[in-house]
Amino acid sequence: MDGSSQKGFITTAILLGSILIIAVIAVFASHSAQRGQFLYPLKRVSDKVELFLTPAHEAKAKIRFKILERHIQQAQIATIKNDFDEVADESEDFREEVGEIKHDIDEITEIGKDASTLKSQLQSLINNEITSLKTAADKASGKDKTYITQEIELTQALSVE
């Protein structure tokens, strides 16, 4: 390599390294992002990538449990802020994620493994979500209260057999 090619290579390597470092920092920063914030879409994408790269259904279920816990926390924060639209959005996301976990549990059961611990953890999170929604319903009024009450009924229907 001549001098100018070597400088170009070094410059490119530094640029790519800097982009990689910034991307990693952004992904870690996005984990605390809330709906509506700049990094929130990155948080959703990083969750999907992590799930895609995780081959075992048991490991996927554990990742999804963390996602469910975040939805519950975000709904609680939204309740404090009287942002009942966000409470409902988080509840919808929660229910969607429960469906994915139930699929993982079915896959685990199909290969003959015991999934009773995962089922009990899931039921506990569902109960926590219902409690969180009831708190929001107690605080809400009018159409917000009606909508959150519907969310409670939909979440109660998720119970694990």
C-alpha cells in the first residue's frame, strides 16, 4: 500500500469504528426511551433484532418477559402523568407480546419440555398488568375510563391455562 491508500484505509476504519461506537451507545440509550421519544423506534428495533438472533424459545420468552415488564412500567408512568392514551397503547403492546410468549411456550411444550414455570411467570405479569390498568381506570374518567376498562377485560382474557 502506498501512503495515500494507507491514509484512506485508516480514515475509513476510524469512520466505521466511530459509527459503530455511536450505534452501540444509541442502542443502549434507547433501552430507557419511552413512546414518543426520539430513540423509542430504535428500542423497538433492537428488541426485534435480539429476539431474531435468539434461537431458543425459552430464551426468547425471558427476553419477552423483560419487554412485558417495561410495558407495565411505562403504563404506570403514563398513569401518573394522566396520559391514558399511552396507558391504552402500552396495554395493546402488552397483549401483543403475551401472544408471542404463548407461542414460545407452545413451542417449548411441543418438544416435550416443561413450561409450567414460564406459564406461572406469564400469569404473574398478566396479573400485574391488570392491577396497573385498574389503577389507571380508578384515576381516569369519561371515555378514558371506559376504554381502560375494556383494556382490563381484554387483558383478563389472556389468562394462561
